[in-house]
Amino acid sequence: MKKILETLRQKWVEYLLEVLVIMIGILGAFALNNWNDRRKNRTLEKEVLKEIALNIQTNIDFIQETMMLHEKWSNSSEIMLEAVREKHTWNDTLKYHVRAAIVSRVPTISFSAYESLKNRGVDIVHSSVLRTKIIDLYETNYNNLVTVMNRIVNVQMKPVTTQFEVDNFERELNDNERLGYIPNDYEELLADQTYLNIITFVKGSRTRLFDPLLVESIEESEKTLRLIKDELKASE
């Protein structure tokens, strides 16, 4: 025992250095492992954010396309409302407006990139501000847009407009493959209060309800897109 204690007294510095070297090695390996994990997470985060940015841009394109169609169809609504009020005689240009006056559509909104993010875990986006913005865009804004427009367009409008179309119009495809619609009885159509009511309701829904929702979705999408681009630039 005395021999052991004597050896410890003589070599305690050497033993201490050995322990320190081992501890430093363990801590260094642990730090390196943590750094490697953070690097992998940041790489994965960048991939996810790029996927979401692409998804959001696609949604913006679809929404803008829907707004352009709404503008075109609202012009047709104005033309047909004037035709009804002024009892205009039939001309071939009206065949491109008579049905367009009563149609609308729900934009195709993709949630694929957001679902992928949820499957991987939303916490992979380390910025709480950006994470909250992405969640709010998909869970609140896009969901509200699709829910409201689906309910009005597909549940309330389409059953009425589709049946009205079947009962009152014949399709005509011209040489340029442009689809037109010919009323079965144009004079009767002008006197049909149902047609006037449908045009008024659809046009009003487009301009007073749908378009503000679509504009809001574009604005929120662009804000989120800017945050993502800033985050990606900062991580370069």
C-alpha cells in the first residue's frame, strides 16, 4: 500500500495529464459529433426550405392564373348583364361570354412541401419567426382560401350553374378549337330572371369575396417567400 501511495505521489502529475487528455478527447469527440449533427440538420433545413419556396411559388402562380380568369369572366358577366338589360340582339361574340359569365373556379393549392415538413418535424426550421410564418400560411391562409372557395364554388354555385348550362346551352367548337356556347333560345334567356340572378351572384362573389381572398393569399405567400430567401441567404 505504501508503495502505491509513494508511486502516486511521484507520478500524480503524469496521471493527471493522462486523465485530462482522455477527458479532452471525449469532450472533443462529443463536440465534433454535435457540430456534425448541426451541419446535417442545417443541410436538411435548407433542402426543406427550398422545397417549400418552390411550392409557395407554384401556389402563387396558380392563384394569379385564377385571378386572371376571374377578371376575364367578370368582363363576360358585364357583357351579358348589359345584353340582358339592353335586350341586345344575338351576335357570334356572345357565345364566348354567355357561359363564361356564370363560371368561377377554385385555385389548385399544393400542400405537399408542408406535409413533408410536418413529417420531418417542423422544428427543423430553427427560426421561430419563419417556422410560425410557414405554419400560418398553410394552416390558416391556404386552408381558409380553399375551404371558403370550395364551399361557395363547388357546393353552392356548380350544382346550379351546371344544371343551367345543361338546360339552356349547346356547345360549339369552332375551327380554331375555341369552345363557345349557343343558347337554346336567346330571347327566352334574356327574359330569364334566374340567369340574371346567377350572373349577379357569381360576379359579386368573384369581385367582393374571392378576389380579396386571393390577393391576401398572394401577399402572405410573398412575405413568407421573402423570409425563406433571407434565411437561405444567411445560411450560405
